[in-house]
Amino acid sequence: MVVLFTQGEGTMLSFRARLTIIIISMVALSVVASGLLMLKTFKENHIQVLEETLEREMRLIAAQMDWVAGNDKDVIEYYTNQAVMLQELMDSRVTFITAEGIVLGDSSFRASEMDNHRNREEIIGALETGIGKSIRPSETLHKNMLYVAIPVTSNTNDKTYVIRLAMSLNEVEQSISSLTMVLIVGLIILFVIAALISYRIALSLTKPLEKITQVAKRIKNMDYRARVEGIKQDEIGELGNAINAMADSLQIQMARIRQNENHLQSVLSNMINGVVMMDANGSILIMNERAENILGVSARKLIGKPYSDIKQQYELSQLIVEGFDTKGFIHEEITFYYPEERLLELNLVPIYQGNSSDFGGILLVLQDVSAIRRLERMRSEFVANVSHELKTPIAAVKGFAETLLGGVVKDEETTRSFLQIIYDESERLNRLIGDILELSKIESRRAPLMLTPVDINEFMLNTIAILEVSAMRKNIHIDMTSPEEFYMEADEDRLRQILVNLLSNAINYSPEGGTITIDISETEAENIVISISDTGIGIPEKDLPRIFERFYRVDKARSRISGGTGLGLSIVKHLVELHRGTISVSSTVGVGTKFTIELPTIQ
């Protein structure tokens, strides 16, 4: 029966039909066997009663009968008349026979024409045991007859005779036929009743099994909320309870598995490194989004496929082959050119099953170190640039100081000129160190913003006033357009530092008689946009991406003449980012440059 729980509905119905047929068959066999036994017993009892009746009648005949010796015609007629008379009285065929088997008289047939009966079964039995019985078809009457015979010894002549009574079994057969019909009708009725009862029993047994099977199918289809309900507390009920307990356990385990899967998926999806897991055969099992971005291939196309399908990265495939060959840890850096150029740090880690030595596959971790290497290069360049920038003023100060100390210069005017140069280079060195320290504080966020409401119109007018003298020297005109009243939240000193740097650059790199335009507006997102445009020399397109790098100068000679340190725009960019804003630049050589700053009005 356990096999039925895993099979389909059709099989369950077949089991119900088989169970019904089995019960009906058992009832039918029992009834048929009982009927046959009853018929056999009825027939034997009925025949036994007839035999006993015939025996009693023959005893009466023997007691009243006058026996006449001889076998001539008169004797045969005598016995025939006696047989006919007795038949009328007892409704049985009567036959008188000598011990030698000669028929003396018969109530149903002529004695003279009858065969010798010495070898008849009932005659032999009567002469040997005192009573003979036999059931057989009569050769004269052609009927199935019951024969009973007893021997009789005559008192007058001491001769032995045999009296035989015979009765037709038609009545017995008719009674048995009637009883058989009754039994058949009763059996049919019993079959119908047994079929209904059997079906009801089978239904009561299989209905709970069907429920259990349906629940088992739902559990197989991952519906772990399915439960067996409404069953009796019997053996099948215990099975249903076991199924329910199994479903409870599976539901708890699947909830834990889903939770772990969600955690794993969240970890993989939010990792900054690419992760690719391969089994021992080289098929890709797991690939997170970061790995998709790095390799430029969708995970749907690679999951379940061999790693060799990553065809655009030949060096990576070779490293994976090496990892499978050596089954050891491999660390390498490779430059990828697809889907974009980047430097990747690769770590191939072998996976073993539990504590065993069975090799389970390889875990590939991809880390984009392009930014790290770029920062390292920038740091190296920064150190080199700082060294270079410091070396120039220090060399100038040292050279002129040595000249003065050597007493070579006697002219007071020349001495003053040398001292002025020493002073100017010292100031430049001081500004350079100040800018480096300022940039360091800004980058390390050790200079927190002091946020206050700023009236942008008044603030811009004050800032322009600071640079007005420098602009007038070059006859540069500064125009400004802005809303009538506009306030924003910012660190006023830092914001002034940003604008002074940008306006100073615009004045320094604009020719005499140029124009600087300041445009202030508000975006739909309530951000403030400050655009500063000049009519200066412009910046070549190739230099625009690096304009905010430290110590990067487009025109190095002019920058040093103007007293610039090369850190101004880098400081501007960091200060704008501290205000959670953005800065961009566009320029055309010979036409001018435009810096655009977008800042939130509320920090």
C-alpha cells in the first residue's frame, strides 16, 4: 500500500476497484462454496431419508409377503400382481428377485423380458451385507433411479429372495434445481449487496489514501503548506500525521534554505568584486552581477556552460586551465580590454568538499584594481610634482642667498633685486605649502563645513569686489545675472574660496579688454547653478579630462609667471564635492572657457 502513495489518481482508482473485486470475489467464493455444500448435503440427506423410507417399506412387505417357489408363468404373474399392488400403495417401483438374479415380478416392466439382476450393485450389496443401495439410470425406464434392496428368507421353503424398491430421483433433482435457483438469486442479490458494501469499504480505505497522495503531490511540487486533514486516527491516520510532520519539517527547512539563498544572493549582488564559481567539470555554477559587468557577458548565457565559453578573455581561460591542472591557489593581475580597458586582480581558489580531499571546483574572484593603481600612480606623481615644485623656489632662494653671502654683489640695487627674488620665491613656497596642507585637510575631511544661510547676490558682489582691482588692471569687465532674491545654505568662506579661484583663473587667462560672465540660476530640483565664462585663451580638448588634477598645468610657463601653484582647481573640485555638488568645464581654444557649478540650496 505504501507504493500507492506515490502513484497517480488512475492507479488509486484501480486499487479501489481491485479491492472491491477482491472483497466481492471472497464473498462470492464463500457463498458458492456454501451453496455447493448445502446442495450436496441436501441431496445426500434427502436420498438418505428416501433410502430409510424404502427400507422400512421393504421390511413391511417382507413381513406380510407370502413367498411362492418356482419360476413358471403362474409364479411370475403372482409376483407381478403383488408388485403392481404394492406400487399403487407405496408409489414406488417394486421388484421381486431370486438369489440367483432371476426377476420374478416387477411393477413397471415384464419380468420375463428382464435381464438377470445378479450383478446389479444393489443386489450384490443386499446379499452380502443385508441391504444394497444404488443410484443409476434405469435400463428399462431410462430414468435416474434410487434402488434399495434387502434379502428375505422364506419360512416355507427356506429359499432366499430379494425385494427391491426403486424410486425416481426426478423429484429430488427438481428440489435441488429449485434450491439451486434460490441460491443463484440469493447469490446475485448478495453480490449486489456485497458490491455496494465492498465499494463502500474500499472507498473508506482509499479516500484517505487519495488525500494523502494529493498532499504528497503538492509537497513534491514544493507546496509545503499542504496538509492532510479530516482523517481518522487509525493506521492511515498515523500515515497522514507522518506526512504532515514531514511537510512541517520541509517547510521549516525550505524557509531556512530560501533565507540563506536570499542572504547569499544579497551578498553576491552587492559585492564590489566579481565572483564566478565552477564545479569540478569546469561548468559555471554561480556568477554575480559584478562578474557580468567585468566580463561583459550575461550570467544567463554562462550558467551551466563550461568556462571555455568566455571566449573573449583568452588569458583568463588559460589561468582557469592552470587552476584546474594544479588545483592550487593562483594570484595574478591581467589587463582586460573588453568591454572596457581595466586592470583586474584575479584570485583562483580551489574548493574541496568538506574536510575531504575531493576536489569540488574553483572559485574565481575578480577585483577591479584600475582605480587603486590609478590612485597609486597619482600619489607617485603627486610626490614627484611636490618635489619638483618645491625644488624650484628652494633652488632659487639658495642660489641668490649664496651669491649674496659670497660678497660678489656690491651694488645695492642688485642686492635689493636678489632679496626681492628671494622674498617672492619664499612667498611662492609658502603658498605652495599652504595649498598642499589645505588640500590635504579637505581630502581627509578634517576641515568641516560651517554652514550658514548665504544671500547669493550680496555674496557674489562682495567676491567680485575682492578681484575688482585685478580685473581693472587688465581692463576686464565682469557681468553678473541672477535672481533678485536667492538664498542657499553653504560654508561662506569655502564658497568664496571656490569662486575666487575660478574668477582669478578667468582674469589671469583672459586678454586685456576681455569679459567675464557670471550666470546664476535655479533648477527644477531647487539646486543653484553658477556658471563662470571668460573670453580667454581656452583649454585644449585633450587637457580637459585632467584639468582638476593636482599640479596639472595647461600652460606651465604662464602659470608660474602668474604665481599659480597648480593646486587651485583641485581644491575647487574637492570643496564643491564637500558641498555635495558637481563641477564641469567646457572650453574652446581661442574662444574661452566655461566652468559650471551645481550646488544644493539646502545641505
